[in-house]
Amino acid sequence: METAGKLDRAVGARAMKPQQIREAAARLFLAQGYGAVSMDAVAREAGVSKATIYAHFADKAELFADLVKEECARQWPDTAMLESEPGDLREALMAVGMVYAELLVSPKGVQTFRMVVAESPRFPELGRAFYDGGPRLIRDKLAAYLARAEAQGKLALGDPRLAAQQFLAMLRCEHHLRALTGLDPAPAPAEIARVVAGATDMFLRAYGR
Amino acid sequence: METAGKLDRAVGARAMKPQQIREAAARLFLAQGYGAVSMDAVAREAGVSKATIYAHFADKAELFADLVKEECARQWPDTAMLESEPGDLREALMAVGMVYAELLVSPKGVQTFRMVVAESPRFPELGRAFYDGGPRLIRDKLAAYLARAEAQGKLALGDPRLAAQQFLAMLRCEHHLRALTGLDPAPAPAEIARVVAGATDMFLRAYGR
DNA sequence: GACAAACTAAACCGCCTGGTTTAGATCGTC
DNA sequence: GACGATCTAAACCAGGCGGTTTAGTTTGTC
């Protein structure tokens, strides 16, 4: 509708307020957790009055769940390499492995994981959003890719889905654990590459032909 | 009999107070998290007055950290099977795999993991206690075991430590992830066994001889 | 220049928090 | 049977919480 369009444009500058709030809240919530962040702190961080926040979001819980779900959907990396026909297997496994393994230890990745795991008892929707939009997605894509590779005689798998799970699980390695527990917030990229190469080697030794 | 019973209960009641508090607090904290549990709730759950809690523990943070660290140290399962000389490799891997994988999806294991991951930014000591007393311990034991097996010509590993990490990582599988995110609080034991068998098969296919 | 919508800062509400203090009850010990 | 330690319930504190309200200001449109 024309009136609505004009109105939207007119309020354009205003309408950025919700986005400001989302970004500020995401920063605080992801860094400090649901309980440790007050709405006053969000207002301060966003440079916005508390009343404005409550004009756009029903309550603290909705704002939090909204943001974490958004983060779950947004951060998931490109896995287009798994859509094409299988070429060089080692190359493909290394590529997808590096992308996934680096996400797992990235600050955003760690923070998101922390929030989902910590709050999923009170926000069950977060668990679903995270798992379906992340681990499950990449597992299904990889399993399909591996099945195609097997059909081409490049692999000898028992169960493609189990094989995909195993490969991905090897990427959720001790560096991931150490990042989650705060012991090693930023593992060296070379270390990550070593783990990915190790996983690829082992995978191909077990299933390659 | 009656007198002795009364006496026992009286004596026990006094000495047991700190333990009552610990147990009640552990129950609540592990189930609901640091922020969501009030000291009044702990007092109620323990059947004790708040003043008594503060007579035994400096403050909420100390009580919490104390308990989680205790849980980290306590729950770690028996891995004596890795101390002996390597016998049947498949059998040993299956055994240690089942113990570890079942811990990972057990309610206590999941709750502890959740607490450590959620609160380690504010309680860095928890990360250390968990990692050193858990994943690192079992990884070192398994690596040493694998190295001995290799010396006996039963395996052809590149790096025993990496191999141990890979095997254990495969046990931290999607069931673990689904338990952490609340999607599947209690995976069927048969499912766990399948994952452990899969990890063992793959490990031996890659490294066995 | 009038007008409605979106915004602002700040006061305000009731409630709950972690933590302390009171005054008194119970207990084992000497 | 009295003492010191340990416990109790309950009142109390200052402060922060989520959330609302108020009263007034900016903004773009007609």
C-alpha cells in the first residue's frame, strides 16, 4: 500500500532503532549470558531509552530468544562445496573441515554455543534452532555428498550418515572443548589445520579405496 | 534402641549440615544454573536456615564453584582397563568407549558440562578443573595405552595422542550434542552402543593391522 | 503550523536478591 | 546443670531487577 510505503520510508531513520537494539543486545547477551545482562544495560549499550526497547520487544525473554535464534541462523557457513559433484575427495573434506572447525572455535561460534547449551533448559526453542540450522544441516549435506562419492566408487562406507557424523565429530575436537571452557580462547589456525588434516587422513584411510 | 537412634540422628544432624547444604545446592545449581538459584532456595531445599549456610560458606560464588569442582572430580569414571597391558584391542576400545559415551549423555554429565561451559567466563577455575580432571585425563591414558599397543605391533599410528583425540571425539557425537541442547535428554543405550561400535570399527580400520 | 508517531530521560513500582543480624532454642560436654 | 557451640526463624538492609508511566521533545507529512 502506498501510504504504508511512504510511512515506512519516512520513519526509515527511526526504524533503525530496533536494529540498534538487536545489535547491542546481541553483543551483551552473547558475551555475558541471559541472567547477567540487565535491560538497563541493553538500553545504555544501544544508546536508546528503555521505553523504546519495550516498544519493540515484548519482554527480556523474547528479545534474548529472538537474538540467539537469529545468530544460529546467520552464522552458518557456506557449504556450497558439498552441493557439486564429488571431485577430489581429500580436497573437499579438507575444505569443509576447515570451515566447520574454524567456526567451532571462533568467538561468535563459541559464544552462541555457550548460550544455547546454557539456556536451552529454559528456552527449548534455542536447542531446536541451533541443531536444525547447524549440525544437522551440515551432517545431512555431508552424508549426501559421501553417498554420491560412494556411488562413484570412491568410498566404501557402511552407513554414509554415520560416516559423516564421525568426520564432523572429529572436528569438534579438544580445541573446541578448550575454547568452550575458556582455556584456550583462540587456538592457532595451524593447530586447527593439523586436526582437520588428521581427520581427513583417518577418514580416507578407513573408508577410501 | 530408641535412645541410640535419637542420639545417632542428633549427632549426625549436626555433623551432616554442611553435607546437606552441599547436596541440596548441587541439586539446584546443576539443574537450574548459577543465576537462577537463590540462596533462600538452597536453604529451603537443604532444610536449613540461611544463616547456617553462611556459617559454612563465604558466599554464593564460593558455594557454587566448590560444588561444580567437586562434581567434576567425582563423576569421572573408572578407566582401569587402560592401565593394564593391551589385550584385545577391540574389546578395550569398546569398553572405554561405552563408559565415556554413556557418561557424556547421562543427566549428571550433561548438567555438569552445561554448568562448566555456561559459567567458565565468570569462573575460569571451573574450566580448568573440568578439562584437567576429565577429557585431558582420559585422553592421556588412552594415548599411552595406544602407544603401548603400537609398540606391540598391534597398531600403526602416526601420533598416538592425535589418534586418542580422534577416537574420543567420535564418542562426543551427535547424541551428546542433542542431550546438551535438550533435544534428546536420554538417548537409548542401544543407540550409544551403535556409535561406540562405529567409532571402534573405524578406528581399527584406519589404524589397525 | 498543526499533528501523529517515535522517541527521550527519569521517576516510579513491587519484588526479589545476596547477605547480616537478631534473639532465642537445642545440643554434647564437662 | 551450666557452658559454648551450633543451630533456628524471622526481621532487616541496601540495591538491582523487569517493567510501566509520565511528561516532554524531535521528526516527517500534510
